[in-house]
Amino acid sequence: MKIKMENKKETLTAVEEQKRQQQFIEKARIYVREKSEELGRPLYACTTTFGCQMNARDSEKLDGILEAVGYIKTDKEDEADFVIYNTCTVRENANQRVYGRLGYLGSMKKKKPHMMIALCGCMMQEAHVVEKLKKSYRFVDLIFGTHNIFKFPELLCYAMESDRMIIDVWKDTDQIVEDLPVDRKYKFKSGVNIMFGCNNFCSYCIVPYVRGRERSRNPKDIVREIEHLVADGVVEVMLLGQNVNSYGKNLEEPMTFAQLLKEIEKIEGLKRIRFMTSHPKDLSDELIEVMAESKKICPHLHLPLQSGSSRVLKEMNRRYTKESYLALVDRIREKLPDISLTTDIIVGFPGETEEDFLETMDVVGKVGYDSAFTFIYSKRSGTPAAAKEDQVPEEVVKDRFDRLLAQVQEIARERSSRFEGTVQEVLVESVNDQDASLVTGRMGNNLLVHFPGDASMIGTFKQIHLDVCKGFYYMGTPAE
């Protein structure tokens, strides 16, 4: 009862593939219209995103295609006629969450037999996951992975025309097709993929296995996409890649990430440039110089540490040391003294000793992060670290995590307050969730600011006096 599509090496150019997928969009639109007439109402689609900002950007593409074929977007699964989960598999419990929610969808589908269910994203790149879905979740209509999201219109058509499960998961690809419909979450800002995949193979991480090897987009295509976004009202872009610092290495005409940033800076109407994620081993002095000279690159750098112990970093296959990381921070702060540094830290990596952990605490104290995402090590099947026998006892990990979190929060509160009493430029993002008389915006350094305003301000820049720091955000008033 399953159709597994052949993973053929495509020979079409990106432009030819775009035209081909557009034909499938037209075809799917007919199906949606006919089903809508049969039911006597519009059809609704709900996309749920698990995972990182690259997944969120992928979901905007899925939403754009669903909208193009005639579905109306909803965030309520129980009213949806099409439900798609864009999955993450960085941590094992993310898989369990998906299985749990699928059980609920199965009962919904019994009441609405015409309802369609699709699964995509990183989790689908794991063969054992697909096998489990085939055996235990036969009501799923469509399964595809990370490499062929651009084929969603085609796969959608096949699923609509078949009463069987459609599976199309590619092991890898060198094909990049981007110019298809996108439904952006924000009118004024957007993510932009500049590369896909990862070559680093950190010993705890599943990403290279599910996202594939690094592939950089052509710089002209990136610049063209951003120009179109700016023409459509975007003032801020977030350049996305698993390791943006290694951008351009596989291009026919190699270009560094710093050189790409220079080209993007030239785009008129673009006000802010952000990017993530940066791997410390690849962050160049050239990039630091470009950031220091830029008028548009935001003074914020996410620089994952993971551990402060050189011994543990070697076990993690991070390819830098505590000393080289601190030296890099010194070079960054020398050129950009006011920059906000944020990081990721893993506590309880297999074999981590108390001395190793204290090395991490030492780096946190010396760097002074504006914020840090702290994680308890999650054993991830399929990674080298999962096979290590010296797993750290749970109670030891919990104690270390609590100590680290307390230090991180104390330092972050102190760091965040350094702008109190100054006037800063803030991009208004939304009406405040807690108080409708306030709006919420973001400074260039990524700190949030709440101040009096209304929905008409969303997407505009305001000069805001930062009245008081509340730890990890500010309360302010318009300066003009």
C-alpha cells in the first residue's frame, strides 16, 4: 500500500524545475477546487514546525505552496483538511513528540476520511523512522525529506491522486531550487537560505546525516532573492546555514562569507543583516573586519561554545580549543567592543568530569555572554557519542546544569543592563502579547524592548529611550 518514488539524479536546471513544479501547482489547484465544491466550503491547511530556523524557513515555503494551490492557512489541526509536520530530529524526544501527535491525527482522519497527512523534514531522513511509519501509521499520505522540499507541488499531486502512502526520501542531492511560492510569517523580515548541509560531523550531532554535505547557493541568486524581498517590504534578513562561515567553499568561483556580506550590504533599502549559525573554527578575521566596518550587519554574533574543556571539545570533534575560542572572542571584542555574544553549551557530554565542567564555567565567566542556550546532553542514536560507555549520571548532569544556568543568567542580566538610559533604534515586530497598549521590538543586538504603541508601528524603526532593564528585556518610551 506504499509507493516509493525513485531517487533519480535530476538533470533539469533550477529554472526548468521551477516551471515544472508550477505546472503541478496548477494541477493541484484543480483538485483543491473540486474537493472544496464537493464539501461546500474552503479547504484548510495546518503546518506545524519542529526545530531550527532553517526548518521554519522551509515551512514558509510549504505554506506558500499550499496557499498557491488553494488551501486557507489555519493553526488549528482539528479544522484542517491537510496537516503537515515539518520535523526535527536533533534530539530523540523530538521523534517521540511526533509519534504522539500522529496518534491524535489518526483518530481525526477516521472522522474526516478526505483529510490528508504529510510528514517531511530531518526526521524523515532516518530509514528506521520511515519503516516505523509504514508499519504503524499507515494513514499518513505523504513522506518526504530535507533534500526535495522543492518537489512538494509534485508530491502533493501524487498524494492527491493516490490512495496509497507516497514516500520520496533522497539520501543526498546537489540540486538547489528556491524560487517557488513562500508565505512569510513577517512582512518586514525574512530568513534567506545561503547554504544547505554540514561537513563538520560533531560527534553528538545527527544533522550532517540528515541534511547532507555542504552546498552553497550562487551569490547572484542570493542577492536577487534579497532584492525581491526588499521590494516587497523586507528591511531585515537573516542569512541561514548550518555553518555560514564555510559558505562558498564548493562554488565554481569560490567566495567567502565575508565577501557575500559585502555584496548584500550594497542592496538599497535593506536596513539590517543577521546570520546564523557560526562555527568558531571557521570564523575569519576577514569576517570580523567586515562586521566592524558595516552599517547594516547587526552587532550580534551567535558563537556556539558547546564546552569549555579542550579535552571534551576534541571528543566532540569541534576542532578548536578553549584557548583558541577565547582568543577569537578577544579579536572580536577588540574590533566590536559593544557586540552581543550568545552561545550554545552542552552539559554532561559523555566522559565530562567536574574539572571539564569547571573549564566551561571559566569560559562563561571570561566571555560574559549576553545569553546562552544551555542543554543537557541528549544521547542521539546514530551518532558516535551515543556509543560511548562513560555516560554521565543524571543527577550529576542536573547539578551541573543548574549551576551553569545560574551563572549564565547572572552574567546575562548584568550584560543586558549596559544600555539602560540610552536611546537605541528598535524594529517593531508585534503588539505585545501581555499588554495590548504596548508593542514589542528588537534592537540590533537582538534584545527585546517593550514600549507604548499600536499595530500601525509594526515593521517600522523607532528611536526608543531604554528606561529600565528587566533582566532580559527593556521597558522603554519613544524618544521623539
